[in-house]
Amino acid sequence: MSNPNDNKEIERNLTAQTKLYYDLHVPKAQPAPLLLALHGYGANKRQMMREALTMAPEGFAIAALQGFHQHLKEPREAGGPLRFGFGWLTNFHPEDSVAIHHQALLDLMQTLIDEGLADRHKIFLLGFSQTCALNYRFAFTHPNHLRGAIGICGGIPGDWETSECYKPTEAAILHLAGKQDEYYPPSRVADFAERLRLRAQNVGFKSYDAAHEIVPAMREDIRAWLAKHAE
């Protein structure tokens, strides 16, 4: 007779494949500067593409990648369609989500470079809210892949000062914040520029009369910044 104390519960894992979706804006002239635009929690690729089109200078290629964690955004209304939102990170083994995010960006960039659409020396990464810190993780873990990275109304990695994964980069960094942002108020982001300069020489930081949102002034400044650094 077996002893119940001999029973063990072991967490194991297996590797599976999934499809990631993105919308693509293709300019006439190629290879072109490329803007990779990632939405925040609960949004989708179509929403971020609409935003990116208002920010990218003429002649830019744009790829709006959709988050890989899908969820019901709100209950179905009578006779209406189900509405879905997408996110990038969960509290359960967050390192797995970070790895998927990194590999997705690497694969997407290489695909668009191989197709002759993107100029490998003029790739920019933009993130809003949840993807802000995730994108900074990528930019400083893979320091030679980007010309620049833009973070809007988001944070920086929680292990920014302690992790050995992050390396110095020559990529330009632009961080935009809202003075009325309920998630990232001025008191929380006040030292972001100083902390980002630990590993980047070209860091811009600007605050706007905005909440947790993208406002017209942000779009105008991002457009000018992208045009300058794509020269």
C-alpha cells in the first residue's frame, strides 16, 4: 500500500506556438524608416495604428503589433458582438511574457527588413502605458536594434537599477508624461529622465496637460522627434 506522503505535485511546462497579429502601413518608397507601435492594456492593433498614423512622418512604414493576452473587454450587449481587449503581461510567470514580447519584436523587425520594407538603421519603437516599460526592457536588452524608443504615460522596468540584462544604448529615448495621469503622476515620473540616462545619453522628457492619454501636443512632438532622428 502506497504512502500518501509519497505523492508529489510538480509544476511542469511545455512549449507551444501561437500566432501574433499586426497591422501594417506600407509607404511608396522602400526601404523606409519603421515605427513599431504597441498599444496599452485593453486596446488593440487597430486603435494603435490609428494613433501611429497621426504621429509618424510621411514616408514611414508602421507596424502595429497586437498584445498576445486576450480577454473579454465588457459583457455582450443584447444582440451585439463580443468585445475583446488585449494585454502584454500577467503576474503569472511575467518573465515568459517578456520573452514573447522580445522575440515578437525581433521576428517582426527581421521580417520587414528581409522583405525590403524597413531600413534596419532607422527603426523606432513606441509604447503606451503597459508597453512603455516592456519596450524599455527590449531597447536596453537589445541595444543595437533601434534608432529610438518612445514611451507615453508609462513606467520604466522595476529592476532597472539591479538587472544585469540592460546595457547602454546609443538609441535616442523620448518619454512623455501627463500632469494629471492617475497611474503615473508627476511624483512618480519625476526622476525617470535621470534614471534613463544611466544607460542612454540622448534622453528627452516632457510633461503635458493630460491624463492617462495621448493628446494632440504629444502627437506633434513625436512627429517632429521622429523626423529629426530619421534623418
